[in-house]
Amino acid sequence: MANIKSAKKRILVNRTKAARNKSIKSATKTAIKKVYAAIDAKDKEAAKAALLAATSTIDKAASKGIYHKNNASRKISRLNLAVNKME
């Protein structure tokens, strides 16, 4: 454990930020899974609705710096491609 006051504070701040990042990443992954679940169920309307929600969630995560903008863009692109490939 750190002895210096500023180092102790950094540890606490890092824990708080890590918990926040973990929460947002988890929510993003859940949104992505919902899109793929709708695709597997062959429900195009549900897939489109889930895609809209997932896109919003991914964009918010990218704006907060949790995902790099290119990573977020790639995730959104793959989701769009999967939904558009549905019959």
C-alpha cells in the first residue's frame, strides 16, 4: 500500500473509474448480445430496435473514452452488417 497521500488518493480514484468503466463495458456487451439474439431469432424488427439501442450505447462509451473511436466504429459496423444480412 502507498504511504504518500496523493498516491493513496490515486488508488481510490482509479478504483472508482475502473468500476464505472466496467459497468459501461458490461452494458455495452449486453446491448450487443441483444442484437445477435434478435438476429438468431430471425426477428428483423427486434434486431433493428436492438441495433439502434446498441449503437447509442457504443457511441456513449466511445465519447467517455471507454472504447477507442475506431473500435466503437468497428463494433457498430459489424452489427449493421449482421442486421442488414438478415433475410
